[in-house]
Amino acid sequence: MTEENTVDEAPRHEPTPGDVTTAYHEAGHAVVALSLQRPVERVSIEPNQIRLGHCKLSKGVHGPLKDSVETEILILLGGPGAEARHTGDYDWDAGSEDMRTVRKLLGMRPGSDRQLKRTERRLLDKAEYLLDQPGVWTSVERIVAELLRSRTVSGRAVRHIFEQAVRHARK
């Protein structure tokens, strides 16, 4: 028997270090969104002309939002937070689109540049805190594994992984 692919099997794409980093980034967005009761439609590490991956949120909101701008910023910062936890360093160039959006949203609030920088840092700390909650980091790692296997994961599967990891951690 040879090791050639059969008709039913697609050739496996061996994940690159960039794929792994992107998977952590996108999984971070997804789990922070779910932690804040925002539904996720799908998560992907399939690159396009604009980005290396994508976490698409569903239109609806499941649960009360105290501050929709803060929620949006926390979700945006969840990607760089998870990526940095994995790599040990923040790659602000790779997450430049996220940071542009964060700064645009923060710019809608009153305050000096210094106050806005402090708010940005406080919200990054808060996003990292959400990633540290029981079961949440485990769900990031499980979603990363699934992204590296499948390249795209449905929101339903992401939510299942997240809820299972959090429920297990609380036992």
C-alpha cells in the first residue's frame, strides 16, 4: 500500500508558525466575544488580500451590553492578547487593523491622548483577564487545534468548545 492520497482525502496542509500565531489571534477574538455573550458566526485562518484570518461575529447580541463600544474594543484586543500569551510578545504590526479600530473607537470618547492611552492599556488588561478565566484559555487552545486541522470553524463548534471548556473548569 502506498502513502499517496486517496480520492476521498484532500492533501493535508502542514501548519506554518504563522498559521499557529494567526490561529491564537483569531481564537482570542472568538473566546473574548463569547465571554462577553457576543455570538460568533465563524473563525478562519484562511488568508485573503486584507488579513491573515478572520473571526466573524453574528449580528445578534445574546445578553445585556453595558457598554457596546467597550465590548467591541475588548473583542478586538482579545486577538493580540491571546497571540501575545502564545508568543510572549505583542506584534502590533500584525494586529495593526485591530489597533486602528480600537483607537478609532476610543477616539469617540472624550479625553486627552494620555487618558485614551491609559484607557487602551486598562482595556488590554481586561481582555487578558478574560482570557485568564477558568476554562477560557483551554478553549483558546482547543479552538486553535481545530483551526489548524480545519482552517475554518463554525460559530456553533466554537461555542461548543468554549462552553465545554468553561463548564469543565468550573467542576
